Amino acid sequence: MDRTARERLERDINSEVKTRFPAGSVQRVSLLQWGDDPALEPEELLVRVFVEAAGEPEDQQRALDDWAQAHQDAMKQMRRELSLRLPEARLLEFTVDAPDAARITMPDDPALTAEGLPPRELVATALRLLRRNYVSPGLAGQAAAAIEARLAAGEYDDLDEEALAERLTSQMQEICDDKHLRVGTMLPRQARPERGGPGEPGPRRPRPPGPGPGRDEPAGPRRPGNYGIYRAQRLDGNIGYLDVRGVPGPEEAGPVIAAAMELISGTYALIIDLRRNHGGSPHAVVLWCSYFFPDGNTHLNDIFSADTGETRQFWSLTYLPGTRYLDRPVYVLTSAETFSGGEDFAYTLQAQGRAEVIGETTGGGAHPTRMIPISATMGIGVPFARSVNPVTGTNWQGTGVIPDTAAPATQAYDVAYRKALQHVLSVTVPPPIADEAREALAALPGG
């Protein structure tokens, strides 16, 4: 972990801990990694909490024990949540800030994460995560207060996890009007093997940062649906067509995107079908969009992260592994189902004047989101940032991407294909292509 990431994580844990324990009972938190403490191995972290303990050094052990006795429930909850959200934190320690001070050590305990939690604790945890992480703190506070009133009235006491997740999602979205914000059930994480135990693959080495395949991932295609590209073809009239139903990370999808763009590079116009696109990586959107601009000088998007206060700029890429698609019309198809990264793709090309959007207004989700575990079997997807387009100064949150040419989703393809064919017939093309275009145009509904 690099220094910046470590400092940010340590800062976040400090803030979390000081809200979990009574004011003045905790001094600070230190985050240690391999090399900082002999108990740690590569990839492992240690969270060390320094508590307030008055008195002489010989009295500090007693003071630490008294403190732990008074806060044992909060300590157990912190250990459980670290195991869920930061599994690299194999050790959690509580100590006092003095030389050779005693320590209370709590190792990662899979049994803690396997414990079933009552609905009241699940709701309280979800609300704490909402308040701490949501991109709009005011709305988070409103939603949490409304749900706390329902919690006090016992509304959730008899719900199973699936019903509870659906109820909380509906109530949060009703106030926040954010379809990315949701509570859901999930499979419990696989327990990490004990050091030297069965299944341990020998000495561990740091894994590369960022998303990527898991250790036990089988060989062969790593992403169903061909990395979101369901179809890439040449239509009659020499029109390109791409059916893109997802935007997975460029570290995985980059070669397939390049191949698709190469396949349609010789066409006279392009239709990009995003009607079933539910999103993915903003970095992949940048890669896709870069193919439609000549160089690295187009400012595509900004993302403001509320938790850090930082704004990250996204520009078109200077280098691409495939052929750019320039100086030809691009038509983007949308539906009410188009969401998140699919909307980013459409909105960015539309705002830059590089594509005509045809179809229905999209779903309206512009907030990057992270999934945070509540328990071993439940998590909350919390939008923590917002997109800010450099051309419009805003985004599509709540409003959706509004098409340039409105059409029912089922008719958007025919509308776009007609426009593309008319373009082909308006420029000089070889006679066989012109004949193809005229025949294809005549075959469309309405002739």
C-alpha cells in the first residue's frame, strides 16, 4: 500500500473509531503494514487503537482492562466490521500510548462475521454507513432520521434479510431519489485460511492493485458477455453497429474494445446501442469515448469524491491500441434501462457534440458507488461521488440523459439506421455501397 492510500485509510479509520466510542475515550488510531510490526506478513494490516488511560505506568494495565470491560461490545463490533470491510486487517489491537504498554489483541475471527445479526443492528449499521459515506450528507441525514423513527416503532423487527433489504432500499430511494443507493443481500465472503493451514498456497506475495481476477479464477473467458460487447458488425450501406451492454474495466476489456473498433473502422457511420447497458467502470467509458476524438486534449468528465473532497479529471487518451473513429456521424441508442456508466457514455458524447442520442430518456444514475458490507450476508451500495461534465457543468443524476431525437426504445434502431443510411447517400461512396444503402433504406418501416 502506498503512503497516500495508507494515510487516507488511516484517516478514515480514525474518524470511524472516534464516532464508535465515547468522546475522549480514544486518542488516535495507527495503521501498520508488513515491515512495521514483526507480527505482520505481506498483505496484512494491523489496526492499533490508543485509548485514554490515566495513571502511572503500573496502573495502565488495570486501566486498559477496565476500558475494555466497559467497551467490549463496541470492540467486538469493530472487529467484526474490520473483518467484513478490511479483511487485510488480520490484527486489531487496543493499547495505551506508553513505552512497553500492554496490548489487547483481537485477531481476525471468521466466526464473528458468520453471526446472524438482529434487524435492529442491521438497520443501525446501514444508517451509520449511509451518513458517513453518502455523497449528499443532507439527504443522508433526512433518510436516516426517517428510518430511525420507523426503527423505533418496530417496523423492521419481524422482517427477514431479503424483505428488510427491499424495505430499506425503497425508503432510502424515496427520500434521496438515487437508484444507485440500495441495500441488498449477498453471499458471505470466503474465510481466509489460517497461516500454514490447509489450502495455504505457501508464502504470500502482494497482489497487483486495482480490480482483477481472483486467485481461484478458472482459465478461459473471465467476463461473461464478451466484456459487454454483444455484437460488432457491418450493416448494409457500410454502417457500423456496436451492441454494448456493459463497460467493464479497460485493464480487462481494452483488447476487446480495440478489436471491436477495428472491425467497424472502415464504415461511413456508426450506431452504438446502449439500450441494455447498465454501466461499469468510468475508466472504460473514457477508453470508449477516446476513440471518437483525435488526441488527448478533450476534457471528458470530472468526478468529485465527497469523502476526500478531491476532484479527478478524465481526459481523452493520447494513445489507443486501435483506430480512432473520426469525422463520421455517430448515433447512440438509449432506453429507460440505460443506466450509470452507459449513461456516462451517452452523455459525454452528446455533451461534446460528437454523437446524436436517439431513443428514450435514461435511468438517471450519475453517482459512482461502492458496496459496503453490513454483515456477512447483507451490504449497502452507497454513492460516494458525483460526475461533473466540463461542458454542461452538471450531470444526468435524476434527470437521465435526454435524447436529441426521442423515440420508443423499440424504434430507436430503425430511426438511427435511417439517419445513417441517409448520410451515406448524401456523400460520395462507391456505387455498390450506394445501392446497398438505397435497398436497406427502402426495406425499413415506412420505406
